[in-house]
Amino acid sequence: MRIGIVAPSCRLEEVVAGRLPGLAREALGADAPEFIIHPQCFLTEGHFAGPDAARADAFVELANDPSIDAIWFARGGYGACRIAENALSRLTSAAGDKRYLGYSDGGFLLAGLYARGIGQVAHGPMPSDMKRDGGEAAVLRGLDWLRDPSTVQQSGQKRAAFNLTVLSQLLGTPLQPDLSGHVLMIEEVGEYMYRIDRSLFHLTSNPGIRQVAGLMLGRCSDIPENDPDFVLNEEEVCRHWCAQAGISYLGRADIGHDADNKVVPFG
């Protein structure tokens, strides 16, 4: 198996890229895949892993390569929204035969792929998660799904998962997928409670989101202290906006910006 790795947002550290093949060989032996790490992953232009054109071209190159079986986003950060429409418009039929895995800022591309029915898409761990405590297990969890989607038990209910801010920002754009009838899972990191509240207002006000089967709340981590205290926590504000919008609140989801982040295949 050949897995292509691109960085549509921020730069991948060389040390992470260097550890990935060894981790796979240690865990999988002869069944370890070949990683095609695009040189673009190591470019730098300000905040981004190279210029917009370089990031878009790298994604298109590997997605359209029929010898590559899956695309793994190297890490999150910010920048995927700047290239998503351009890159998606250039994909060929070869891109539809692949699996795509990532989360966080990669959600912009996952959403656009899913909206267009291109490939198998999942929210889940990325190579950069290797830097987290327990991150090797997270990376191997993502790798298991890339190698064999049956490793993730599917329920009868359609599902999708996103970072809350990313999903809120892509609503109303050409990247927004039809999530009617899906169980929608959301997670957040590093945002004040008032921003989480505001994003949930925006999310649950969207007519398309009001057609979901229900909403599940993943982990909201590293929430800065609000002054004055916001009082309400993330679950309380999520329940509030779900009730306002007539969306069923279905409890907590096992996703988040951490090593316990689970793979959630879309559909």
C-alpha cells in the first residue's frame, strides 16, 4: 500500500516525518505501507507550508496519482480553506479511488471532498499527533483505518465530524456538504467559551445543519479563562443551542485535539 502525505495547512516537522516509517514497520512489519511524503510538507512561507499554489499542487498531484491508495493530511493549523476550491476543481477520477484522513483545519478539504462524493473521507489522527503524549497510538489508529476501513465499526447511522470553528466558517460556502440525516460530531480547542457559544449559534442556525439527525459534542480542550467567568460550560451551551434549533442533542463524542481522538468515517 502507498500512502501520500501532504500539508495543506502548516508545515510538517522533519523529525515527525522521520519517525513515521519506523513506527509503521515496528507495528506492522512486512505489512507496513510505503509513505510518499511530498517535499511540499517541509516548505515554509510565513504561517503556511509553502505558498498556496504549492500546497494546492501537492494535494492535486498525489490525489490524482493512481499508484497512491490514500491521502493523509500531515497536520492542521490554518490554510486549507485558501486552496480547497482550486484543488478540488482539478481532481480526476483517480482521486475518487482513495481514502482521505485528517481533522482540524483539514476539515475544509474533507468537507469539500464529501460534498462532491470524492473518495472515502474520515476525521481522525494525523502524523503530527505523534508529538502528543500517547500520540504513537493515535497515529497507528489512523493508519489502521487508512489500510483497512473495516477496523472502524460502522453503526447504521450516517456520521460526520469536524472542528467547530472550521465547520462554522465553511457554512454557506461551496465546501459545505449535505449532512441531512447525519449524526454530527464537533470538537474544539483553544477557544474562549463565548466564542464556542457564538460558533454554536452560527452552526445551529444554518438550515442545512438543522436537518442533521442529531449533534454530539466532543472534547473542548485548552479553553482560556474568561474574565468575567462565562459560567456556562461547553455542554450547557451546546444543549442550549440545540434546543433553540430543534436539533437532538445526543451526548458526548470521543473526538478532540488529543491522542484519544477516534476515527470517524463520513457517511
